[in-house]
Amino acid sequence: MTCASQSAFPDKSRRTPRPGLYLAASAFVASLAACSSTPRLGGTGGAKAAGGVTNHGGAMSVAGATGTGGVSGTGGTTSTGGTLSTGGAASTGGTTSTGGGPTTGGTIGAGGTISAGGATSTSSATSTGGTTSTGGANATGGANATGGANTTGGTTSTGGTGASTNNGTCPPDAFFCSGFEDAALPAKATYVSNLSTPVEVVVDTTVHNTGTQSVKVNPGTSYVYRMLSVPAAKAFWFRAYLMTDVPIDQKATVHESFMGANWGQDKGVDIVQEQCEVAVNINDNPVLGSNGQNPPITCPAGGQKIAANTWYCFEGFFDGGTGDLEIFVDGASIIKGGAVPQAEQSFTNFRFGYVEYNGTNRTVWYDDVATAPSRIGCLK
């Protein structure tokens, strides 16, 4: 309907009342009210009013069908303050808060998946420092600690004539070390014999080098093999104190064995009496003499002798990988061999006792026996 300013009744002379005309006039007046500019359907602020979905003052407000603020409040769909705050459906920053999806510091906290020296870091899943932090997967020193896989001395002992740093005491890395002070033989000492019972090797409480006891090998009457076998290695040092009641300086026909490096058989690289002196036999064959004859063939004027009833400190070095060996008595080198083919063996044990091949009915005592990767030395 078009709004007009002219009178609804242009002809004032026509006064005769008509019911239909009255109704039409009433409708015209109502249409003028509709064309008025005050008030409109929505409140101040338009389609979106202060406060979001629900305006200040509620659904029915002063001055009209819808009050000040209209259908939606100022600020729109997103407003200040959080999920349900003053004026909107979401808080400052919208659905996502200040800083975006991850918070300050990231998903993993300081130190990364692995923190300094450890498996779990401080904070959350990704952070300053990346996946791996200070120290990484390996701590200071890495997979191998200071000194590497082989410790001082290694599998091969400190070379040949090297001096001992132990003053003869049991070293911490000894394969075996005993002064035989217990009532029974040491657990690591295995008796090996061609006899049926071990009565030939006993603990003696009357004779000793140190302490109060020693090991005694009783005399035999014919060929007898009586040895104690203790742990060693392919390359090792030994120290053993020996005393016997019969001298080692006898005639050329006397042949007997006392101690040596072994690889699991009766005869090894043995320290023996051969040709009236201390010598080295390998698999019962003469190889090295203490007089410098290799092999010893006659009873020489020189060579190492052993007096009766006197303690002697025997030491030795055997390297089964190179064939090197050296024997000492009371700290002095008496026999030395380099790259001896027959001595290239996979040694596993050291044996000491008495083997009478063609010898004398003698008693032998041992005390303070030890095997180790490096030189042990005589007791000071």
C-alpha cells in the first residue's frame, strides 16, 4: 500500500455514514502507523546486539516487541571471556586460545623425549631442545666407559719382564690366589691324579711360607701324577712358593715335573728338573734350560739349582698366542723363550704339585700361589 499525505475524505459535503467506508478508514490509519520510522522491529545494534544470543534485558524489552539489543548482542557470535562468558558463545581467542593449538613450550616439555641423562623430560611432548636433549641417548662416556672394552693388562699380560705393582699380595683381578689357610683345599683348586684318592695332596699345618699352613705333596714310590689345577688364561702370570726336602741338582737321569701352564691334558709347558737343573719341558720334551742350553743336554756347571728345605719364589709368564714365556726364581729371570712354537697353546689352567717320571721319592710344599693377567711379584 502506498503511503499518501492527502485527506481520506476529499469531499466534506458527503456526510452520510457508511459502515464499509468506516472500516476502510480505520485500515488506512493503521497503514500510516506501519510506515512510521519509530520503533522498528530490531533494537539498537541491528541483527547482532550487545551480549550475543541473549541481550541485556531479555526477550521482551522496553519500547517494543524486542527491546534494546535486539535479537543478538554487540560482539557477535564470539565474545570476551572464555567458553561461556559475558557477551558471547566463546571466550577471548575463540575456540582456540592465545598462542594457537599447542600452548607455550609445545607438546613435549623442556628436554625432549629423552632429557639430560634420562628417559623422560620435564614438561610436555615436544619442546625446546627437540626430540633428544642434552646428553642424547648416551650419557657422558657413551656406550663404553673410560678405559674401553679392555682394562689395563687386557687378555695379554703386561709384557714379559715387567715389574710387579702388587708387592706380592692377591691382586683384585687374580684368576686364583690362596695362602691355603683354610682346613680344606680352595674351591677353585681341582685335584688331578692317576691315583684313586686325593690323599697324596694335603694341607700341612707344620710347614709354611706365610701364615700358618701350606699344601704338601707326599712322596711317591713310582710314576705318580699328583697336581692341583687352578684357573688361568691363554696369557697369564703365576707366582708360587716351592720347597722340597731333596735338592734339584741331581744326576742327568732324574726327570720330574713341578708346575706349569696347561690346556687340559696331563703334560703341558712344565717347569721340571732336567739335566741337573731347573728347565722347561713341553709335552714332556726338553726345550729350554736355565744354563742357556736349548734344549739342555748335559749336566752343566751352571743353571738354576734348588737347595733342600728352602723356600723359593717361582714366577712365570706364558702367552699361548705368541709362544713367549719367561721363568723367574726369587725375582731373577732364569729362562726366556720367544715365539716358541710348541708353547703356542690355548692355556686354561695352571698346575702345581709333583709328577715323578724317573725321579726321587721327595716331599714338595707349596704356599702363596696365584695366577693373574699381570705380574704378581714375590711377597715383600
